[in-house]
Amino acid sequence: MTSQRTRERLIQRIRDMGVRNPLVLEAMRNTPRHIFVDEALASRAYEDTALPIGHGQTISQPYTVARMTEALLAGGVLDTVLEIGTGSGYQCAILSQLARRVYSIERISALLEAARTRFRELGLRNIHLKHSDGGVGLPEYAPFDGILVTAAPEGIPPALLEQLKIGGRLVLPAKVRGGQVLLRITSTPQGYDQEQLETANFVPLVGGVL
Ligand code: SAH
């Protein structure tokens, strides 16, 4: 069920859907997604769908993870990256192979601790986790080359814009009438450039910690 062939089929699908960055495809190929879901769902881990991870949350669809990662990278490997919404840790594990150091914030401590255990098992040592409300970012380690938000905020959190390096990118789902759209915002010396990428479907970003 988690044969190499099944896993390779998923990578091929993501490629066919338009993700061409070889670094992203290689990171997806190297990352065992079945480790990030409940054992009862392991047989579905290489389907291109979001899956429940408990606490009303989901592990994102693999295509979405690949697309957001590609949008964040836009070229080479990054120095420091911040993720908001660790969840299962899957997106974070992908980022950890494409950045020197990854910080990730999660508001639900049970999810954060499960992710921490998975990173230890997989030997991913450049990930730093924080249990807090990610809406304010992580000013003590800012600025970042990239910030990736995996839950949908009401608007664009100003704190996250302020924590970007010049040239740095913020990739996040934004609420629009009737749904969500993925945005990429690039910090420039003149201000912020905004691009709409495609429609999205994330759980909401909520305040407070559990
Ligand atoms: N990146 C995750 C996706 C998890 S779903 C993965 O690959 O599995 C989104 C996650 O964002 C949930 O775990 C949810 O608890 C978390 N979240 C929602 N609001 C948040 C907030 N304000 N601060 C930090 N995490 C938040």
C-alpha cells in the first residue's frame, strides 16, 4: 500500500498538475506521508487528498503542499522559513529539506507534540517548534526569507508582512467572496507585491492556544 510505485504515482500526478521545481518534487519523494497520519489512514496517505489528523484539523492535500512550497521557493533553497500551523508536521518536513532552518508554530499542543515525535523519528534536526498563536508570527527570530500559512486568516496579518526580509515571500490562503484564494506577497524596497495563485480550501486560523 505504501509501495514505491504508489508513492511515485503521487509525485507524477503533482508534476502533471504543474509543479515542476525538481527540489520540491525530490523533497516530496523523500518524505513518507504515512508517518504523518493515523495508522488507520496510512493506506490512503499517498492519495492526493487532505486527511483528518484529529482536533478538527487536516493534513493538507499533497498537491497543495507542493504548490505552496514551490511558490515560497521561487528558485533556490532558503535560509530561514516560518510556518504557521504545524498540524501533522508534513508541510514542515518538506520545508526542512529546502531551508537551512524552519520555525513552525501550532496552537494545539497535542498536535505539536505528535509532530515533534515524528521529526525526531525521521532525524529532521533543523526544525524549531513553538506552541503559540501564530497570528503574531515569531518576532524574536524575524526577519524570514519565507513565511507559509497553512490556515486561513480573516485578512493578511500585518505582523507577518513586517517579519519578511526584503525579497522575502509570504504564501497564505486569503478569504474572498465565496471561498479562498492562495496569495503570494513579496516584500520589496517599495512595498508589497501581491499575486493570486489559485483557489484554496484551508481550515480557519483561530486565535488562542489549546
Ligand atoms: N501544515 C499542516 C496543516 C495543518 S491544518 C500539515 O502539513 O499537516 C492547519 C493547522 O493550523 C492546524 O493544526 C491548526 O491547529 C493550526 N492553527 C490554526 N490557527 C492557528 C494559529 N492562530 N496559530 C497556530 N496554529 C494555528
